[in-house]
Amino acid sequence: MLRSPRPAEEAHSPSGAAVTAEGLGVRGPRGWAFRDISVTAEPGALIAITGPSGSGRTCLLLALTGRMRVAAGHAEVGGHRLPRQMTAVRRSTGLGPVPGVTDLEPALTVAEHLRERALLTRRFGGSLRGLFRPRSARAAESRARIEDALHRAGLDVDALPKGARTAVRDLERLEALRLSVALALIGAPRLLAVDDTDLKLSPADRARAWSMLRGIAEGGTTVLAVCSEPPADAVVLSTSSHDRPRTDDPAHAREKREEAGDAPASGPAAQRPAPAAGASEAAPEAASAPRGADGAGGQPDGRNDKQRDKQGNEQGNGRHDAREHEGGAFDAIAEAGRA
């Protein structure tokens, strides 16, 4: 494993970021991704976000790191208030593995990923004066950042199949997780965010992953991790009780009435045409004629066309409700880049 003393001026984090939220919510084009989230966590805490898939866990992680605009409530991360100071929150937080946002490039090697991140951090994350230092000093700083990040993430580059030249596609799941975490730590964030922490990990690897994140939190960096099974010592933040829009929301109630076809119609389309002359007696008889289940005859089912259409709408709404929140979460993630 690559190790080196950490220079005093390159301490990994001056302090962790305290996280508080009250009534936090994110809404996408098709509904709420999550809502009514509240939490209080001290600097250096290990925070676990739990909940069923599609309940807005990733959206909550992105919102608390300033990468998704909140639509309700407020939060404060490291003394910076959301949604007012999203840029400041982004600068003080780092994203580990987040599918669709920080995916690793399978064809690149471990060394290439590390060098690229160190270069970007030096170029955009450091001071302007640092860009004019001698090349040897800049190179030494980058090496120190990389080695420190690898040490804290527990990634032993020498133990990889081809060392630092190992391609990402050849890494095991836990090794790829450690690499993503190391890349985020190069920027010395006050808060580290990790998505799908225990996805596709064996129980032994899951324990190693939490041990890594726990060590990072003990070192002073606040850790925010999405998972299915949180450890006992974590501050648990669940989205499972917030995966449905509230039924007392007037806008939600109006939407449901419109979807079910029960909303009062207005305008010329709502006016019924007058029956044609000579058809006033024939129409009621035709409407009251018995119809079978297939609509062609047989035993009557006791319902008219409007009742059957309404029941079909209600059945369709049941399936729509099951997908409404998940669609809102996916849409909100798609809109994260525009925040």
C-alpha cells in the first residue's frame, strides 16, 4: 500500500461538516422525489441514508451536497445554507461513487484516474498562487494528495493485478468502491457522499467497506452513505416513510381527480349536444339494453359505460401511484445538472 507522511499544509480536512435539515424535499417533473426530511448530525458523523429503491435516496444525497436544488424546506451543511448557498456546499463536499454522476471510465487505469483527479483539483480547487509554484513542488503536492487519499480509502495499489496500470474494468467491486472514495478524498472534502455503499458486496466486503467509511469519519470528515443495511453506530436517515405524496396536499388531490376523470369539466367541450329530433325515445332504450362482459350481449353486469371507464381509471391509477414517486426521483436526478 502506498503510504507517506501527510504534510501539515495538506491536512485532509480542517473539520467535518455538520448537517442539519428540516422539512427538506425535492420535486421532479412527475412528482416528489422525497419530502419532509429532517436530520441533525455533528461534524465527523457517519450518516446512513436508507429506504427502498426509488424512494429518493440518491436525490437526498445529491441535495445535501449542493448538487440538486431543493423545492421545500431548508438544510445547512458545514455552515452553508441550502438552497441559497449551493455553490459553497459543492466546494466543501465530495462525491464518491454515484451511478450516472461520477462513474469511473472502465478503459482508464487506476493511475490515470488518480493523476487526472489530482490535476483537476490543483487547477480548480487550489489557489491561484499555487499554479505559479515550481513544477517539482506541484508534482510533490499531487503525489502527497494521492498517497494520502489511497491510505484513507484503504486501496493497496501494489496488490492489484497490474498495479497502478490495472484498468477499472478489471477491479473487484470493493476495489472500485475504494478507488472512487480515494478520488473524492483527493479534494479534501469536509463531507464525503457515497451512493450504493453495500450494493453487490458480500457480507465480508460489506464489513470492510463500512470499516473504511468509519475510519474516514473518525479522521474528521463527515460521511453520507446510501445503503440498504446501515451499521449500528450510524445516524440513520430514512426515506421509506416519505415515498408517497401527502394526501392532504391540494395540488396532489387535484392531480388525482384529473387523472381519474372526476374533475369538473369546463368550456364548450363540457356541454352535451341536444338529442336529434325523433331520437329522444330510441336513445334511452339503446342505453338501457343489457350488455355482457364483452359488450356484445349476454348477462348484464349492472354498470354503464361511465362506471366501467371510472373503474378502469382507478385500476390504472393504482399502477400509476406505484411508479409516481420513482419517476419523480429519476426525473429529479436528470435535472440535477441544471441546478
